[in-house]
Amino acid sequence: MGEECLKNGTMLKDRYRLEKVLGAGGFGITYLAQDAELAQSVVIKEYYPRDIAGREREGRRIVFPREKNDRRCFLKGKRDFLLEARRLSQLFDIPEVVKVLDWFEENETAYLVMEYVRGISLDRYLQSQDVPLSFGEAWKLMEPLTEALERVHKKGIIHRDLNPGNLILQENGRLKIIDFGAARKYLHTEKTMTVLIKKGYAPPEQYLHKGKQGPWTDVYGFCAAFYEMITGVRPEPSVDRMRKDRLYLPSAYGAEILPEEEKILCRGLELEPEKRFRSMKALRQAVEPPEESPRKKKSFLRLLGISTAAFFCMISIIIAFPAMSRENQQKKISSYAGSYGRQTEKYEAFLAFIKERAVSAEEKEEDPVYARGKSTVYTLEPEDAQEWGEPCNQLRFDKKGKDFLKWMEKKGYSLEKTGENETAEAEVFQYGAVITDFAISEMYETGDGIRLVIKKDSINGDLFNIDYQTEEERIQEIKEMMADTAEFLAQNPAFDRESALKKVDELENRTQEDGWMDGSYNYWMAVLEEEELQVWEFGPNKRILGFPWYYWP
């Protein structure tokens, strides 16, 4: 990127002398500069959509579209970049937003001049911390931004790129928002899509050419940044979550957060805009509701709990259903190995237990996608998992493995058990999360050469995954079995077997990354290739709101 940047010492508008490059993104280059008239440091953003633009070789100043077909897009982007600059100048009176001081055209491109904010990015600050922030600490930092963004949205402006890299922690301890996504809404081409979106912080509508964006778009980015602040983990990209949602609850990482706070945060991370908070004000009032009578406050919590009951039924059932009897509460609430508050005695006791009983311990490097930090995997004897006595905290169906076998027998299948494998592992991440896997994999065969692998919790028998495997031409038989399995998982009188078979047909040439979720989001299906073995897989799919067939403990 260095070759594409203007040289240090370059003068712009006969006023601004460039001192160094601060950063380069998908559509612009940011420089630190000196304002000769006011004798102060400023930040200048140059319009430079690198996927469609280049800089002339002679003099290396003029910016131009690389291809003739890109000229229209380039010029429209430049025009709208300047129009957005004028709009952003309206935010001058909002302390939490970087001030726009000037804008102009030069070198066949456009420039935006902003105040220089002294401090470090929230991203760098979080990396310097030994442990993530608590919910209260994070909210204290972020709450002023909700009011600032509310004022921004009232002016018809959306940031579109909220993430820890675009939040500056100033010397006075307050956050300031920088780098509004001025060009993102119009540079929405196939070429630029991959560089205009910061994975993990952008909601699904930002990936769609006609996705309707609004304040709710910034709500997602805000909550994604908040999620990272309290977990130390970058959220899974929303497009990946749409295929198979594996976003862990913050409490699974040992975050210091109350169940009702966790509900609010996860509602802000809803994939469907209609289920997300529609404004920053609504998000703020959910965290800090206006003073109400005890009766009204209880009703508010009950309403909030019911709207998120599907996802949180195992961790906050008392809030979700305050009228439920104590006996029924006890039936619903379970404790899962590893899902303990990081400061609790049980958390410390579990860590001591797995370290003492481990037959091996393997260190793993940081995951480059999710940035969870380094981890250690402790392998236990299955008997030790049984002694601890709590099911693991893997994603699961609310169905038992034994019930599935009975269902298949009822459907006329003859299954002969050929083997069994039991594992017991606990992975402890750098920031305190503990992910456990206490599982039994049972292998079965049908009379016509199809192998069936059922993975279930070794403690309580909850069903995790179902795999159908074949090395021969038994694809149609597998499709029939998958349709029967889908009917079992849905347990819906309106289940349409023919539609399920049609969906299974569509899967035949697809990979796990492009699988199918059923209409109720109860499960996902995929076709995998493992050397010469073809595997058709069912797995549970979780959603944050609205669907009662699965849960994350």
C-alpha cells in the first residue's frame, strides 16, 4: 500500500503538509498532516477506492479509475464523498464525534479534513488489557456514544462502520467516534464489497445490495464492539451466522454480565433487523430503563424475557417467565460444565479438577478468525466427566439420542450398532472461557450399507449431531433417511416431507459453508466430502430470538 500513498511532505490546497500515513482501508487513505494556517495537527482522508482506482506513475499524485467501466462508479463515489463531508460538518456540536474542518478536491480526487484526536484506538486499548472489561465498565465507556449516535441518526446519517478500530479512547478517558463510512453506501459493487465491510461488526443488511440500512445497522456494530470489549473475542461474521449461528453467549467466555444484560446485548446482535433494537435510544433504555413503579418494572422485564425466551431459557428462565412455579423452574434450569462465572468458586474448582485429572494438555495458537486468544485443551478420562456429573456446554437439540433411535425404528429402519467412542475434553481460553465436550459417538449400520453416527452428551444423552455416511451409491436412501430425521427434529404437525426432500436434493453438490437451515431454524444440514467418504450431516442451529427447539446453556 505504501506505493499508493502520497509522500510525506506533500502539500495539499497549499495549506496542509502531510507528515505520515495513519492507515489505509478499502476506499481511502488517512494521513496525519499539519495545518500551516492554524499551526495545528489535523487528519486528512483521501478518497481512494483501491479496488477500482490507481495513482499515476509520473508525480504519483493523480488518482484515476483503473478501468473505463469503473469511471462512472469512481466519479459518483467522489461526488457523494464530498456531499457526505458536508453532512458530517453538521455534527460539529456533538463532542463524541470527530469534527470535520474542511473538504476539497485536488489530484482528481477528494479530501476530508478532520480534527486530530489524541489518544489510542479502543482496539489497541483492549489488546493491552490482561482481561476483558466487565459489562459495567464497558457500558460506562460506551453509554455516551448511544446519545451521540442518536443525535447523528436524527440528522439522517449512519456511521456504517462501528468497530473498536474506529473508536478513539482520548486522554480524558472518553471515547470519540471517527471514520464515518462516508463512501460505503455508494461504493457497493462486487469489486468493493469485500473491503468495505469489517467482518464481525457488520450486520447482514450491509452485505446485501438492497439491504435496508438505518439506525439499527449501527446498533449491530455498537453491540458487536461491546461484545468484544467484555469477551476479548471478535464476533463471528454475520453472513457466517446466517448459515450456521455459532455466536457464543458472553457468559460462556466468563464475561462479567447479568442474564438480563446478556439478553439486551444479544438482541442488539440479532441477524434480522426487525428483531434488533431499532434505535440507540431503545438500546439505552433497555439497559437503563426510566424510573418506574416496581409493578411496571417487573412487567417490563417479563416482556423482555419472553421476547428472548428461546435463546435464554436455560440461563434466565426466572426472568423470562416470572409466573412459572418453582417446581417448573427447577425442571428447566440446568448447570453445564464450564459455564460458570469467572470469579466464582465453582469456576475455580472446575479448573482445578480438569487440570488434576487431565491425561494430556495441548496448547493451541490463537484463532486468526475469532481472535479468542491462545487456549489449552485438557483431555480427561470419560469416567472423570461422569464424576463431575454435569453435561457439557456444546450446542445441542432438545432431543435425546435414544428417542431418535426409537423414532427411526418406528419409521421402519433396522439399525445395528457397530461401535462406540467416548470423549471428554475441556478447552480453556486465554480470557477465561471454558468450552467442554463430553460426548458419546455411537455408530450404526443399515442393511444396505449406510452408516449412521449419532453424537450425544455422555452425561444426559442430549443429541448433538447426526451423520449419514456412505462409500457406495446409496444417496437416495440417505435422502429418505434425512427427510425422516428432519421430521423428528421439527416435531411439527405441519411438517412437509416433500419440501424437505426437495431441500435435501438441493444439498447434494453443496459444502458445509453453503448448507441449508429448515424453515423453523431448528437445524442445519450439509453435505461434506471426507476423502472418498460422503457425509450428510445434521446439526442444531441456534438463534437469539423466537425459536424454542434448541438452546445454548
